[in-house]
Amino acid sequence: MNLQARKLELVQMILNTDRPNLLEKVSQILKQEQEADWWDELPISVQQAIEAGSKEADRGETTPHEEVMKDVRLRYGL
């Protein structure tokens, strides 16, 4: 069953129920999904790399943009 068909099946099930508590549960699940932070969706390895880079930047271990661009121009003949 493809995604669109599954969505339609779920909509039909929701339309057919008369149970308010079930509808509230479905509503809560959907709200939680909408509120999910994109950070939590990243793989742990990516989160760790970002955190490590942030700590390096906090310690001043950065390279100025001009220096990076100079390096890129030399490396790629731009």
C-alpha cells in the first residue's frame, strides 16, 4: 500500500469513529509530530559533528572566511 492510500485509509477510519477519546489521542500524536524539533531528526553522528564544531567556534578555533576563500581559489584555480 502506498503512502497516499494509507493516508486515505486513516482519514476514513477517523471519519467513521464516534469515540472522542480516540480522536483526542490521534490529535495529540499529530500535534507532537508537528512540534518535533528538526534537531531530533538528525542522525547522532551529525549532531555530534555540529556540537564539536560549535565548541571549536566557542574556543575561537575558526578560520576567517577570506582565508577559506583564498584556499578554495588556489585549490580549484578560480
